Amino acid sequence: MSQHRVGPSSITVQSLLGDGGETGRPTRHRAEPSATERVKAAATAAVAAGALIGAASQVAPAIAYASPLLPGSHDADEETQAAPSTVKGTSILPIAEAKVAEPVAQAAPEPAAVAGQIAAPVAAPFGIPNLPPEIAAPLAQAEEVLKGVQQQVAPAPAVRPVAGEISSGFGSRWGAMHYGLDFADALGAPIHSVSSGTVIEAGPASGFGLWVRVLQDDGTTAVYGHVNEMFVHAGQRVNAGDVIATVGNRGQSTGPHLHLEIWDQAGTKIDPMPYLAAKGVPLQWGPSAH
């Protein structure tokens, strides 16, 4: 049997692909891709290419600036500026334009401008020194507000003790000296401290049954006699208008009323009417609103 080598002319494309080969021999081939698949493949390739080009356009300037000693880095910049590249069908900026679009870092503020923003020193609020401005300023505002509120709600210098009418005045009465003002009022009506001060006595008293005495801030003493109930005790601080007792009929009394006396700094009993009028509480005979 003779041996021979098959020449290239003996091999055909069809024999390699298996198309039109010898009858009965199996052929292997891939199915022809459809038009839709080809479009999808082309679109996928275009998107991938655009993403790669975009990433390159973002990274290339950074590499060029970060590596000024690399060979050809400055030459590449010059060539890019001379002939800017564009990518059709994408919104990616060319490299030269991307450099222009980079945000420029703002200059640091001048020291003088920063110093001008520092708040001016604030007086020590509530007497607390060495507070930082961000704390001292709000506290100073709060202190001013509290002062305004205190002025609005501060107790009056003097008030009328009860709402009842004056039934007897200071002076001679029934052949004896009457040292106070009598206010006729209902049993159990509230008695208010006429001025601010400190209670020095609250208890039994000859002729009054029960009384309350208050040493007032101006040095005078207010005496409330014939009271029915007492709501304060010795040593207690009271303000003008505070309810300290109720109207009673105890001791030598002809009916429910308040007997009010005012003693000056020396202990001399004075007329309560001009005293209260001088403090802004004018009194008159008959009923009067409290």
C-alpha cells in the first residue's frame, strides 16, 4: 500500500465545517444566531466600551497629575489638548474638558475674617464667670427674661387686708382709744398680709382671742386680731397679698371682723389708713373691692 501525504488542496472548507461532507458522517455545527441576539450583543458591547472609555477618561488625568515623572505623561497632555477626543453616543466628557470641569478648591479664609466671627465677650450671667461665649450668651438672655418676669410678678408694696367694709376707724371710741381699723367681713373670709415681712407671733392674745403679728420690711409691725384660723407660724416669710389667716369673732368682739393695727419702728400704734394710703392702698368707709 502506498503512503502519501494529503496536500493542502485536498482539504476543503466544507470538509472542516462538516457541511456537504461525506454522506452518513455526523456533522457538528452551531445554530445561526438570530437578529435579536445580534442586536443585544452589539448593545452590550457598546455599553461596556463606553464604561471602559469613561473610566479611562476619569483615571487618566489623575495618573498624569499624580505621576509627573512618568515618561510621556506631559506629552500625552499636550496631544490631548491639541486634539481632544470625543466619544459618540455617550455623555462622557473628553479628557481635556474633564480637566476643566474639575471643581477648584476654595482658598482658605483669611485669619482676620475668622477672628471677626468670634463673638464679643459677654458679661458673666447669674454671677458665673469664665463661661464660654456659646454658653454665656444664652444664659445672659435668660437672666434678662427672668428679671422682666420678676418685675411683673413682684408683690405689690401693700394690699388691702380684706374685702369687707371699714366699720370703725382709728381714734377715740366709747370713751376709750381704738388703736386700729375694723373691717366687717364674713366669718372665715381670707385675711391677706398687707405688706411683706416675717411672722413674729401667731397664737393667743388677750382681748383678741387669736392674733398674727408680722414684722414688715420697712420696720413696722402689722397686727391682725380676732382671727378664726391661722395659716402661718413664727419665723415664716410672707409676701404682700399672702393669705395668713381668716376673719373670726374671737376675744372681745361684737361680730365677725378683722382688727388691723400698725405699729411704727418704736412700737407706737399709728393710724393704718394714711399708712396704707402712702403705700398706694387708699381706704374709705364702706365696701371696697379687694
